[in-house]
Amino acid sequence: MAMLLEMRNISKSFPGVKALNGFSIDLKAGEVHALVGENGAGKSTLIKTLYGIHQPDGGEIVIDGVPTKINGPADALSKGIGVVFQELSVCPHLDIANNIFLGCIKNKHGVIDDRFAHEEAARLMEEAVGLRIPSDTPMKDLSIADQQMVEITKVTSKGCRIVVFDEPTSSLTENEIERLFKIIFALKKKGVGIIYISHRLEELPVIADRITVMRDGTRVKTMDYKDTNDNEIISLMVGRELSNIYPTYKRTIGEVVFEADNIRQGTKLDVKHLDVRKGEILGIAGLVGAGRTETLRALFGADEADEKHVKIEGREYTFKNPSEAIAAGFVYMTENRKFDGAALGLSVEENITMASLRKFSKRGRMQEAKAKSNAQEYCKKLNIRTPSIDQKVMNLSGGNQQKVIIGKWLTRTAKVMVFDEPTRGIDVGAKYEIYSLMNDLSDQGIAIIMISSDLPEILGMSDRVAVFKDGRVTAVLDRKDADSETIMKYATGKLS
């Protein structure tokens, strides 16, 4: 098979992070090359570099034997490169046809023609993915799975010869996955080269020709898939020692503070039991789409649940909304701090104060001096690096934004704190500070639940680890029994 693509010695750094460190991969016409690695291994950065979203700091991209510079997504598409991203890049308020043909709604004569676009969109959807939905349906009215199918249609309709699927099955049912694999087989027959990123190892025997394992931005090994097995892949994925960024610590753990039973949400969640003790850090591990965040959001009242039974310090709660959870001392630091964790346009003081306005109010008026004193106290306690408490949070680093959110919840005198991906997008130095803060909070008797996709982080910080797969807890491991391979086996269902 002819070599379509070579990415040679690609390097890319961001402040405090070397995301790609001399990484190389190649792709032949008519093959599926699987790319696997832990969350944070550098897969997304690699794909964004191929698609022109990032420019590499070093190395070169070679297409059909010719070194090529890719100046952005439009340029990538013109060179035959298409990407179906895990985080869908749809325009929710536009209809299907306008999403598929965004920027190029023209008929065969080159004239903008909305009617032609709708006819073409309907034809392409049925041909490409077997989807029969009116093409004037707004994207926001579609399920995530159908949005995914529209994205696939958009990429395949461009006639791309190099197609990347980034975790394409994370939102799909078994029938939809089967349909996707048929699409991939059809593309292979046409000579299209496919890079397929997935944490679901059970999928790879069906479609993968070769596999590359990625770790810490480097290539560990490339193999013909028939020459390897799941145990080897898992070992290569997680085969690193914990670094010294995790503070050495021995916690004093008390009685159960928080427990939840029978957490159900349709067919997505069926969690029988979770508990966390005073002064304990319970790690929540699992792959993308395993139901970790969904479970905690349902408990917190941010999402509806068909059933849940929650107790804090022995008292039963229902938590119909987050306000009720917060009032009971159950607080949640979301994985997307910029979207729903912090108010970026407000000051440090306003962010620290916003969840505790009654605490700083008297007879309906804010006690400004008391609020300022509290914000200054937490800036000092948490070592928040800011010129003043009047600085807007958008101007702080990711680590300091995270510490502002922690300050907000500590102001509420929390009993149970959920940290969802607490160090995502944070540099190494700030990570150490966050970990130290978590240890300090456990010292105060706060029960901590930490959701993380970073296995070393889970192992470096947790007293126990609850492993999720397909909306269920497959194992709860004591620290002494938890290692990367054991967690990955429970997370992937490969226990033999």
C-alpha cells in the first residue's frame, strides 16, 4: 500500500507542558491505523497539528511524499484531510444541510443554492451513514449520536483521503457502532487512510490493521495489530512510574460522610453504591464515556436521575438541584472551569464570594469589608497569584483559576467536595499546589471525590479507587491493590 501520510518527529509545547516530543506516525492508503494512549498522552494535540489548528514547533508533515505545511482546517480539507472530533464541531442552531455544507452551499454551477444543498445533504446522509432525517432539522434537535453521523457525512462528503476518527463511538449505541464500522470498511475499499483513536480496546480487533501506542507525547511502539494483544497494549499505555509531583502523604480517615445508592438514569447509569469517608480521597477512574461525571452530576442535582438515594452524615437528601446540594455541604468543581466553574468576567473577590452571598449580607445589604477580608484570606491561604482581589479571573492562569474556585467552595464550609478533572490544562507546578491543597482539605476532615482521566494522578492521590465502565462501577480498589494495569483491565472489561 502506498504511503499517504507521514508525521515525522513532531514536537509541540504549551506553557509548562511538552505535549508532543518527537512523535512520528505514518498512514498507508486503505488501512486503519489505531492510535491509543491514556488521556493526556498527546493524541488530541497531534490531530490538531495535522488539521492545522496548531503549528508544530518541530518536525514535518509529509503527504504523498511531499513535505507540506498546513495553514488551518480549510487548508487541511483542501489537501484531503478530514477529522471527526470527539468534541463535535457543530453549529447547533443551523440545520443539517447548513452544517454539512457550511461555507460552500453551491450547486454544480457554483451558485449558492439552498434547495440544492438540502437535496444533496439528504442524499449524502443516506449514502454515507444510512441516516434518513429531514435535512432542515436543526442540529440541536438531534441526539449526540445523530450529530456524530452528520459530522461523518460532512467529512466524507469532502472526498478526503486521510480521515481521523477521534473517539467516534463514545456516544454511539451498539447498532450505531456497527453502522460506523461499515462506513470505515467502505472508506478502506476506496483507498482512504484512517487514523482511529479509541480507548475501547474491544473495537480494535474488528477494524485495526496497525496500532501505535503513545505515551507522554512520544511514540512507544508501532505494531501490526495481529502481532499484539490487549495485555501488551495496556502495559505499553501505562508503563511509566509516578513522578515526584505527588506530595507524600498519609491521611487519617474517619467514618463514612457521604454515601449514595441505586443511582439510575435510563440505560446510561446503574451505580449500586458509592461512599467516601471523612478525610478520604476517593478516586473515580474510567475511560471516556464511562459515566463518571454523569453519575456525580446526577447526585449533585445538576442532571435528573430516575432514582438516587443520598446520605450525608447519616441524613437523607434528594437534591433536586445544585442549590440544595450546596446548602447541605456537597459542592462540585466541574471539569470545565471556564464554562460552568468560574465567572471569568468577574473579579477574584466576586468569584470567591458568589456562592455565599447570605454569609456576607446583613438586612439585604452586602458587607463589603467582610467579603474583601474573606477573599484576601483565601488568596493568602491558597497562594492565589493575583495582583489584587479586584483582578478579573479571566486574566489568571488555569491553576490560579482553579484555586479561586476552591476558595469559593471553602467559603461555604463544605463537607464533601467533588474535584472533576482538577488539573486539566494546568502546568506541573500548579498541579503540585492543587494536590497539596487537596491533602490539606482532607486534613480538615473534608471527604473528597476526585474524577480524573490521568491514571498516575488517580494512583498518586487516591486512598481508594472506584472504576467505572458503561455507567457502572466494576471495581472499588484499596490503594494497596490499585495499579495502572488493574484499573485499565476493569475500565476496559479485559479481566483475563
